[in-house]
Amino acid sequence: MGVGRPAVDLILTGGKIWTENPAQPEAEAVAIAHRQIVFVGSSKDAIGLKEPETKVIDLRGRRVVPGFGDAHVHFYYGGSSLTSVQLRNAKSREEMRDRIAKFAASRAKGEWILLGEWDPQAWDSPALPTHELIDDVTPHNPVFVNRVDAHTMLTNSLAMKLAGVDRNTPDVAGGVIGRDAQGNPTGIVIDAAKSLIERVIPKPTVPQLAEALYAAQQHAFKFGVTAVHDMGFVGSRAAESSADLFRAYQSLLATGKLKIRTTLYTPLPQWQKLANLGVQACFGNDTMQIGGLKGFSDGSLGSSTAWFLQPYTDDATSVGGPSDELSDPAEMRRNLFGGDAAGLQLAIHAIGDRANQIMLDTFEEISLSNGTRDRRFRIEHAQHLQPADVARFPLMKVIASMQPYHCIDDGRWACGRIGKARAKEAWAFRSLLDAGATLAFGSDWWVAPIDPLAGIYAAVTRRPIDGSSPEGWIPEQKISVREAVHAYTMGTAYAAFQDRIKGSIEAGKLADLAILSRDIFAIDPVELADTKVELTIVGGEVVYARDGLGSAAKG
């Protein structure tokens, strides 16, 4: 061992290493010691660092990239969804009913049936289902299952009975209770109206939360994800359970089970709790940090609750509307200005062009009011933008935290909602990058798959999942594989104030890497969908191995 140099634990040789370091874009080998990268260069020079206890993995020409970050997940829901009823690929409402029926038959009486991710756009008729579809197959189990966007829910009669929801239940600000011609609830609740049902769903215990988080972590590792930004609970459950979610993470951290690097965001209305403790942005260590605030300005495109400047193409009477938080603009402004003044990071959901414009306006006011500092404002989704607002992202240093898979999912039907003209700036990856904006890519898992390779495929090809538009939906907004990888690595690290310690393969940075089955920079982008992660490394530790590569390490 050289003087002043720690013993090398692991060496990767014979690879095609994409470093994300402009000064050294490509390399053959990496040496790792004590969780950090200590060398990047040739295989010959790397082997020269080998000591008796050093393990060596011959990559045999495989492509290596920095470990992927996911800038927007709901990790507890993701873990829970792995064992919940699976409705995403149901091809009809009848198949949805059958799957719920079979799942209910395997559950104890009284157990809630949750999550699901049903997709009416995959059905012959995309009309929303009603409680009558599932009531007779779920007489003993309350049901509260979400549409793929998680803004629209289907409940059964039992769930509504337990919640006291009937024709006399008043509407909720920032939400919609679906009703039939007689005014009776249909079982559909949207956005803030979800709270009517959520309030009676049993809250998960800390051990249950921890179990789901651990399952989520192990699942994420299969896709080369080494870091996540957890946006926590959604809806009314957010305020109630955010402390327990943090306790669950702490329990995993204390027992050494938490390995995925996690940045946990707190609901915006709870900013004062963090401020009272003196917590500021990125408080914690390289495994777990807090100090960010997640808020909502509107709903979703799929539920027609995204807030636009002009009416929906398929509903000239509606422009969507503000979230329940923004339905009281003065209160939300107090939270935004107060949270920022306390040194906390703001990450605000905005889908429609009006919601995005309002948030950009508000961020500008906050910067002028609270003074200059490295804030790293985030707009989560940044989905539909006015052309004039695109340039405001780099000008104001606002991060566009986007989820490419939504583009190829919603692209099947988005033009029907907003028309072709507005769609030109939908998921405007190319426009934002050309303007100089920072992109941080993620998945929105459990709402969409956590697989970054699927996200890269989406950003590069923009081919909707139904096979339409094979040349790409709004192809002028395509970006390159390198640009997409950057958004999943350095982009996500920057969005969490961690770009100095991770996001690229450089000496001195954390040894987080993903080894791929194919060279994603050399293949036809269409083939990205068939690429797998073969090895995931976090802090120099192999946490996932798809084949024998990890066990082939030699001393």
C-alpha cells in the first residue's frame, strides 16, 4: 500500500466507462477504496494498484455509467405496490374487475385494497369506471385504487360507507367527487376529494413503512438506481404520516439496511417544523438527507385537473384548476416564502402551463424578496410550458425535474386533451436543454416504472407505448442518449446539492456505478428498451448482480 493511499478494495477492469467527467469522458477501469473512487483510467494502471485483498471484476467490455439517480419517487408506495393488486396492464374494465375480484378473494375480510394503477386509456372505451363495477366482488374489502396518474381514484360502496360519503357530501376545494345524474357518488374521487376516503384508511405502522421501503430499495437496485429523491406521501396522508416515514428511514439507517442514497422531501405546509429545528437544505449525510419541501400547484393532465391558461380541447368549459394548497393562494405564498427564508429547498408540482407560470412568477418574487443564495428551486414535472417560460428556467436557475416515461405513456392521448399546438411544448426536453436549463430526470414511481433505461428510451425516442408515432411523438423534443444519462446522473445529483460527491465517475467521488448489458451509446436507441442492468454498486459494494459478474470478482 502506497504512503497516504488507502488500500484498494475493488477494481473494475476492461470496461467502457462513461464517466460524466468532461475532462476524462471515457476510461477502461476504476479502482475503489473505502466507498470512494480513487482511480479512473487504464486497466493496466488500475491493476498496478491491486493488493492481496483487492477484488477484481473483469467487465469484459461492458458499458459502465454512474449510478442512476431518480429525482422523483414515492418510495413507500412503490414498495407497497410490488405486492398490491396489479391493474396497470388490464386491457378492459372487465379485466380490471376480475383482477380486483381475485385479489380480494386472497385478502382477509376488512383489509383495504389499495394502489393498483389502472389505465382507462388502454381500454376500448376510456370512460371512467364506477363503484358498480366492483361492488359485488368486494363486499367485505374496502377499495381505494388509483388511476396511473394517482390523481383519480376508484372506491367501492363499502369504502364510501366507511368514510360517510354520500349524495349529501359537499364538494371539496381543489377536488372533484364524481356524481351521476341524480347526484349520487359514482365512486370516483379526484385530487383533494381523495381526503374524504384517505381519512378512514388505517395508517401504516413504522415497521410496515420500513418493510415497504426496504422492498423498494431492493427493487430499485435491479435497475441501477443508487439514489432517490423521495417526495413522500400524497394527499391528506402526507401531513399525517411524514414523521413516521422519516422514522422508518431512520430505523433502516440504524440497522445498516438503508444503502440507497435518499433525499426525503417534507410536505410544504410542514416547513415550520423543520425551520424550528434549524434544519436547512441537504441536512444529513451521503446516505440520508432532508431539508426539501414538496408542494402542489395543480393536478394532472389525465384527470383534467392540470391548470392551463386556455380551456381543454376536449372540455371547453374547463381549464383545470389549482391544487388544494394553491386554492388558498395567500397561505401557499406564506409557506413558500417562509420555507425559502428558512433555508429549505422548494420542489413544487406543476403540470399545466398556468401552474408552471405561476410558480415561476412566485420563485422570481421569492428570489427578489429573500436575497441571493444557491436555492436550486425545482419544478416537479414542468410538463406543459408556454414557449416564453422555457427560457425562464435557466435564467432563474430553476431545475426542471421531469419524468420522461410520462411522455410515452400520456403521449397516446395528450393531443386529445390539449390539442396539437400546445403539445409542441409538452415534455419539452429539447427546448429546455437548448435554453440552458438543468434537467433532473426521474420516474414518479409508483406511478410509472422506476427503470431509468426505460426513461432514457422515452426521452430519446418519444415513441408512445401503444406503438403509435414510431418516429416519435413531438420528435423535435427528442434528446440524445448522453443528454438523458446526464439528467439521470449529474442532473439528479445537482438537484439534491450532491453534485460534488456523486453523479460522475471521478476520483474522490462516491463509488456508485451501474454496469449495463449493452453499450447504450452505440446501439440503435430503439434497442434501449432491451438493455438490462447487470451489476449495481453503491459505495463500492455490489448490491445487485443479474448474472455471475459480481460473484466473479477475484482476489
